[in-house]
Amino acid sequence: MDRFKNKVALITGSSQGIGAACALRLAREGADIILNGHKFDDRGEKLIAEIEEMGRKAKFITADVSDVKAVIRLVKEAVTAFGGLDILVNNAGLEIKSDFLEVKEKDYDTVMDTNLKGIFFGIQEFSKYCKKEKRAGVVVNMSSVHEEIVFPHFAAYCVSKGGLKMLTRNLATELAPLGIRVNNVAPGAISTPINQELLSDKKQLQKVIKNIPIGRMGKVEDVAGVVAFLASDDAAYVTGSTYFVDGGLTYHYEEQ
Ligand code: NAI
Ligand code: BGC
């Protein structure tokens, strides 16, 4: 399949985890890739080599996406890197665990700036570019099942993902006339470094898996496949939606 032939995709936070899997998946289907992270290291180098081996182009642009000026620069540099930008995957995100009573303002700001504010202004910059160049665009935001369901001790994270849900609904309406589609992917429990603590606690892990009808943690490739669908023309009539990739976790119910 060559769904992304002649397309360029920017994937934020793509040195590892879900972002790296999205980069590889979109490249495998023909896209040239702009990778991003706080810093360029051996993970970025390895990804570039893998993507180039597929016959695609790849470039790593360092930027802290919680900083609005840096996000705007990132989008501008991504646009010029390979002569255009078609797909923006807002994947970078983080969570900080804390009882609600103990949450520090600094941590709240870090979570909100990374998971919501940077995305807000990144989409704005991308949309201005699409409008100016009169070209269509696709945005896929990495939300979470926690745009919908609670996650005790992660209140700021839930607020950020809940905000992302409404941002997507709103922008789908506002940006459709410009030919820009905006959707969310909402992963459940996926095996990535963000879940390191959970993955190393066998008892807790079994408890989580009991709540997942499909009976296992998600793989990064499970998420990347849905991102690729939403970024492609197969989803040409899909905008303002959230696609859950959670093994059934969100709407799971069983009588004990
Ligand atoms: P991860 O921690 O492995 O990857 C996140 C990447 O984003 C890291 O490379 C990190 O350095 C980068 N990043 C964080 N803040 C950044 C910033 N300010 N600027 C640039 N890069 C930054 O985590 P994972 O699991 O791959 O997470 C990716 C996204 O998926 C996040 O938005 C997360 O909230 C979301 N998600 C993850 C789930 C999971 O179970 N793993 C479930 C639901 C959502
Ligand atoms: C969180 C993970 C968590 C998953 C399911 C994600 O948004 O980042 O830590 O395991 O949701 O609760």
C-alpha cells in the first residue's frame, strides 16, 4: 500500500513509543517523515536510518512542543524541509502522577502546555500554512481513553486530554472549509516507556489487563495502524471523531 506517496508527515515526540511506531508506519506507506523530540540522539539516528532504508526521506527537528514559539518554529521548519507538509500527528505528551491535593502549579502547567497548549498553537500554525498555500491538511491528535474516562491521581492529564477532545470537535467544524480534517486517537493501556512503572509491577499489570476485554496490553503498532487510517484518504469523510484503540477498556462492564 502506498497511501502516503508524495506526502510529508510531522510526528511530534517520535523518538520512542507510539510516535516512533507512527513514523515507521507512515514511512512504510510512502510518506517522508519529520521526526521531533526534545533532543536528537541515537534513537532518532536509528529511526532516520530505518526510514531511509525504506526509500523515504527523514529529518529530525528538535523542539520542546510545550513552548509555543518552539512549536511554531517546528511547523515552519517542517514545511520547508521537504517542500511541504500534509500530515500533522500531535503525539508528544506526558503524565505526572500526583494526588489532587498535592498537585503543584508547575506540574499542572507542564502537563497542560505539552498535551494541549502546544498542540493548539501547532495546529493553528499548520492551518495558516494550509490556508495560505491552498492545500488540504490532516491532523491526528494523540489523545487517550482519559479524554472520556477518569484516571485518579492524574487529574491534570485528564483535563488536558478532555480539552483535546473538545479542541478536535471544534476545529473539525472550523477547519473543514479549508480542507483540513482533525481527529483524535484514544489509546488505552499501551506498552511504552510512559507505562514503565505499571509494566514492572506484575500484580498491578494483571489488574489492568482484567479490565481489558481483549486481554492484553496494546502494542504501539495497534495505535499506529489507526493513525495511518485517519491520516489517509480512506478516512476522507472522517473529521471531529475520536477512535478508541483500547482493547475494549473504555466501555468494558462485567457483573462480578
Ligand atoms: P512515551 O513517553 O514513550 O513517548 C512520548 C514522547 O514524547 C517521548 O519521546 C517524549 O520525550 C516526547 N515528549 C514529551 N514532551 C515533549 C515535549 N515537550 N516536546 C517534545 N517531545 C516531547 O509515551 P507514549 O506512550 O509513546 O505516548 C505518546 C502519546 O500517547 C502521549 O500523548 C500519551 O499521552 C498518549 N497515550 C499513551 C498511552 C499509553 O498507554 N502508552 C495511552 C493513551 C495515550
Ligand atoms: C496513560 C497510561 C495508561 C492508559 C490507560 C494512558 O493515557 O498514559 O499511563 O495506562 O492511559 O489507563
